[in-house]
Amino acid sequence: MSASMPTVATCRLTLRAMTADDTDPLHRVMGDREVMRYCPRTDPPSRERAAVLISGQLEHWNKHGYGWGPLDDPETREHVGWCGLRHLPKTYEVEVAYLLGEAHWGPGLATEPAYASVRFGFAEVSLETHIGACSPAWGDPPSLRAPECRIGSSFGGPRDLQIFHAP
């Protein structure tokens, strides 16, 4: 399946297709150890690994019709993070995921593109469910609450890896 990512505007952010030009902004956001400590892979990536991530997401979009995209502040044009859907090959599930630079934590920005991504998945790609995974060991209580409270998912799964399923 070949698909191009639509540009989606939320109240405060723009979610768009990744390009090779996003390598440096993505590397800056993911280069922050405080940001990465909430990720399963906590070591900040090299610039080369950031470029590989972008390449992989472009391939993911072409194969599945959905994926991650950069988040931009439409007023400042600043790259603030990424968000989107990802196919999990081991479980055949679709995860909604997001990552924001630390300067953008707190005001609930991530929930806007996460919700838009889920709506896109249901309406445009005919997904039946999605999941969100986060771990209390990652020490990120807002991320533990966001899927359930803000994007309409319900809790299920073991306490060390919380999986949120939404119909």
C-alpha cells in the first residue's frame, strides 16, 4: 500500500509528513536525555540513527498507510516532536505514540495529534483498535493518564507495561 501522509492541523500543532529535512530537528528533540528517559530505548540517537528513523517511517507509511509525522508549532514553525500510528509486527497491533521536546510538556499538546492520529486510523485506514504502551518504570505519570483520559482509550494489561485498547 502506498500512501502519502495528510497534513493535519490541531488547535495548537501541525502534524505532517516527514522528510529528510527533519533529521536535524528530530535529532535535537531526541538528543535530550530528559526526553529520552521516558522511551523504551533511553539512549539519545546519533544524527545518523535519526535519519534512519525517518527513512523507516517513510517506508512504514508506504507499507501500512499510516505512521509517525513531525509536529510543528504553526506560529513559530518550530519542530516540537512527533506523533502518529505504528504497526507492531510481533503483535499485529497498532500503537499510537508521541514524543515532545521538554519545553512543550505540560499543556496537553501531545493529546491533540494523538487524538487526530487515532481518528485518522479509524476513518481513513479502517483500523478497528489501537493501543498505547507506557511503563510506570519510565516514570512518566502524565503519559500513563493521557491515553485513558484524553484520547478515549481504556486500560488493560499488566502493571509493568500498560496497554490501552480502544474500540
